[in-house]
Amino acid sequence: MKRALIGFGGHAREVIAQMKVNLPCFVDDSFLTKETLPLSRFNPNEFEIMVAISDPKKRMEIVGRLPKETKYFTFIHPTSLIMSEVKIGHGSFIGAYSVITTNITIGTHCILNRGNHIGHDSIVGDFFSAMPCSVISGNCLIGDRVYFGTNSSVREKIEVCDDVTIGLNSGVVKHITESGVYVGVPAKKIK
């Protein structure tokens, strides 16, 4: 079965660059270019795919629109360091120089961009997005549809609920129990 991506933005092009393979890219028909294929013609019997869109909610929405028989592939860059007892869900992307230590579960359709770290005994939900150099310390519980901006980090033993965005360079030092956007050190909700 051939591989393809859904998406053709910056993240999709980074996935192609890191995989070192020129993959076909499907996009919504209204965004069609001469370099892309129409999503309306996606055939799950011909392609296994990865949804290569960095926004967790958009990624989830697209997965929800695809045929139930769609097959998803996961890519782990060869420079990544994956230690022991690590589970990574289907449709996920683990980028260059990421470090995932031990006893960690990462959900489906997750993105670890470049140079991300996840510490021991952490659980990361579905549709997670970690931008370059973000860090999750040990014993953390991260919900679904969570986005960590570049260079953001979370202290050990922290829980972050579903539908949270952590801004660029932010530091999470307390549990986040309410959805929203959090920025700063310590991270505080702004909306």
C-alpha cells in the first residue's frame, strides 16, 4: 500500500523532508493546487496516510471525516531516542532528535516536531502537538487536543486537561484543569 499525507502546509513539508521521501499530499478540494491531490478522491484501499496538520483540532476533524477503513502510518525519525516500554499510537509523527524515555504512552495522531522530550511515566492523549524543543517532564498526564508551543515545558507530576494551548516559551508549574490558552512563566490563562 502506498503512503500519502493529508495536508500541504509547513508541517506536511517538514514531514516529507524528514522522511526523505516525496509523498503525495491530499488537501480539501477548495485548496487544490497542481502539487496536491483532491481529498474527495482519497481511496483508503490505495493509500495509508498521516494527517500532517499541526493544529490538533483540525487534525481530529479531518480524521473524523475520513472513511472508517482508513489505515494510518506512524513515522519515527531515525535520530529519535525511544527507550523502553514506550507505546506510540497510529498516525503519529516523531521528529528528529526527539527523546522519549521509559514507561510512556503517546496517543493516536500525535506530533512531536523536532527535539521534543517526554519524561518517564507520562501519558499523552490523542491529537497532541508538540512544537520544536518542547519538554514534558516525568509523571505527567496530558489530555487530548493539547498544543505545546516552541520551547514550552511542563514540570514533573503535572496534569493538563483536554483542549489546552501552551504558548511559546511558557512554563507549566501547576495543574491545568480548564481548557484555554496559557502563556508565560508560570503559565497563566489568557483566554
